[in-house]
Amino acid sequence: MSAEALHTDVLIVGAGISGIGAAYYLQTECPGRSYAILEGRSDLGGTWDLFRYPGIRSDSDMYTLGYQFKPWRDEKAIADGPSILNYVRETAQENGIDKHITFDRRVTSAEWSSDSATWTLTSTNTQTGEPEVRTCSVLFMCSGYYSYKGGYDPEFPGRDRFAGQIVHPQQWPEDLDYTGKRVVVIGSGATAVTLVPAMAPDAEHVTMLQRSPSYMAIQPSIDPAAQRIRKLLPERIAHRVIRWKNVRFTDGVYRQTRKHPDMVKKRLLGMVQDEIGPDYDIDPDFTPAYNPWDQRLCLVPDGDLFTAIKSGKASVVTDHIDTFTETGITLASGEDIDADIIVTATGLQLVTVGDMDFVVDGEPVDFSKTWTYRGIAYSDIPNLISSFGYINASWTLRVDITFQYACRILNHMAATGAARFTPRLRPSDASMTPRPWIDDFSAGYMQRMMPLLPRQGDREPWLNSQNYLAEKKAFRSAEVDDGVLEYRPAHVPVPS
């Protein structure tokens, strides 16, 4: 490959749902820009290619988790992983995006030079181990927020004593046979809630072992209102109507959890009681100590978790682990749970931008010292846009607005002859009170990483809002030449 071929206007890191979306907007709204995608794995799809555990599915509806530009055509609104992967792959193929992807390239560092107004990315060919260097003018980071190297897997006492198999969902063995086995799934989040009903029919018994409960939101996997709309309207119009309906509903529920948490709590717990039956005491196993949406709700499509519990093939135990034993787990209460397989559904290991090293003009970047610009860029970091979705709505909703706005920035640069854009604090911003990257969200996986993530301020545009409807309006109307984004040609030095 020639040196010229290794430079593109834009490099996209990651070929998951964010990267494919970024590429679509780039080639649609900035057709004059060349681009390439580097993907660390051997296939596209990101999360939906990586996770292979039983029952893997979306934890929000596909009319909002899918792209606004590509209708979701499957019957089920809560879709399984292979269907979502096919959707992402189809999007890439239909738009020729797949031809821009280089697979098996794990990016390890990105270095910015103001002299040349370029990023230099070093990656490793995971098949050969050889390093490769590429340059670009603008960098789109679409590699997600968790490490692909492994999930969060705490050290449990006595772990080495257990004679059976221990599996983390992020490294699910293709040949794992749990037929007729006693399985313990440690965790109470979305992964555990998915695994238990998926494994229960074939296992002897599946126990979901949790330290504390999560809120369960029960909804049908097939949205009856969406089905009626799809019959009445042309496909693209129906997709927009259903998407808007679901956005408004999700936003309304979230707002109610902030204004009237006790009312929402009562309703959620009432749905669980109705589903599991009047004789089950839901207080210890399904009544969290926090308010709804202080952590993400666990989606239970068609009540499948409760069906598994009522069948006797699954159960929930709320307790603390004292130690692993040769044959299972001893709890703090003294109870023993026998197991042939233990699944540690204990969460993700979050990373800062791309799990790679960043350097700007010779200085290493500490993202925890930066301020987020609209949740998509960072103070004093030139020509960088990154994708980070919502914790209270579908991830892809933010992909759409992030890269539409990014394309407006690129088009403004082209129109004005600028070679670089950099978010800069205004003099009036110097006194901002720093706030965490995400406020009012107590999930352990997020809290573990919060000190390493960028800060948000107390005013626009230094906010990382978790309000899609407000952001959609703001991103559409905001000027990209806003007095915060500094535009400069390549040869003009930055004032010291």
C-alpha cells in the first residue's frame, strides 16, 4: 500500500453500530471527504459480533436502537443479537461502507501534530502482529465505552477451588454445554436477566445470584402499536412515526422517574408481582433500594424471566458471596448453592476514549482533565469527534445527531478553508464547577470509571446531556461557528 493510500480525510475507529452510522452520514453529507474505517476484530458489528452468550438481544426497542435513515423491518422490536448484526451488516453493504473497512487493525495510539494538522494513528495487525501507521485530518472515535479485552471480573474468594467451569459472558465459549447442568449466574443486570431465561430450558436449574435487585421493565417483544402503524403507512413514514412514538414514551417514563419516583416504583413492582404471581414475595429479590433509573432498567421481553421462575427451572437468590467452594458457592447467610457452571455476569470494564493512548503536540492527553463539548468532543483536543450514547435511551439516537453535527463542522471547515477545529474554553468558562461525565447514575460499572472520564460543566456547550429530545433540537439549531469551536488553517500557530 502506498504512502498516499494510508492518508484519508477522516479515519473512523470502530465498525460497530456507531462506526457504520458515522460512515453513512460522512459519505452522505460530506461526499467530497475520503474516509477509512479501522476495526480491531475480524468482522463488523462491534457489540453484536463480540457477544455470543445465549439469548443475547437488545435492551431497548429496535426502532430507536436502529438508525433513523434505515427502517427496522423485523417483526420483533426487541431483537436477538444475530438479527441486529444482520441489520448492521446490511446497512454497511447497501451503502458501500463495507468496502472502506480494514479489519484486524487494533489501534493503540493517536498523535496530533498542529504543524501538519494531522492525526497519526498506530495500529497492530492482529493477524500478523505487524504495526501499521496511517494519517488523517479528522478522527472519528466509534469504538464504544468498554474494553474489548475483557469484562469486569472481580476476584471472588476461593475462585480457584471451584472444580467446574467459570465463564464471563464477554468470553463465551462456543462449545459450552450446559444441558442438564446446574448453573449459577452472578449478577442482576441486563446480561444476567437475559441469560437466565435463555439457559433455563436446557439446564437442570439456573440460579440468578445477586447482591441487590434491579428494576424490571416488562414489555412485549412485538410492539402491537408498531405493527398497526406499519400496516397503515409506507415503510419509511411508519418507521419515523414508530420511532417518534417510542422516543416520546421512553422520555416520558424517564421524566416521571425523576419527578415521581415513588409512583413509577409502585407501577414497576406491581407489574412484576402481576407477572410472577401473588404468592411470591418480591421484596427481597425484585425491590431495589434506589429509585427507578438511578440505574438502567432491565428489560424483560414477554416476561420470559418470570416464566422461567414459575416453571421451577430458574430462581433468584439475593445474598452476598462468602466464598467459592469445590462444588459451588457458599453465601454470607451460610447457604450453599451447588453449581456445575458459574457465569460471572458482573459487568463491563469501561475505558476512556478508545482504550488507546492520545498525544497532542507531544503532550499525553489525560481525558479526565478535559471538558466535554456537547458530549462529542473535548477541550483543547483538535479534530476529534467521539460517539457516546445515552444511558437512559437507545445508544444510536445519539449516533445520528452526533455525526450530523460533525458533518456540519466539516462542511464549515471546507467552506472557510480551516484545517482544524478545537473546542476552547471561553474566559467566562474558566470558573465552571466541574461535574461528572454523567450525573445521577449510580451503576457500579459507570462509577468505577467516572474519575477517568472527561468532566462536564454547568453551561452550554460544556454539557453531556442525557436528554435526547433537547439535544436533537439543540444540535440541529446550534451554530458550528459558536465562539467555542476555534477554526484555524494548518499553518497558523496556536497562541501559547
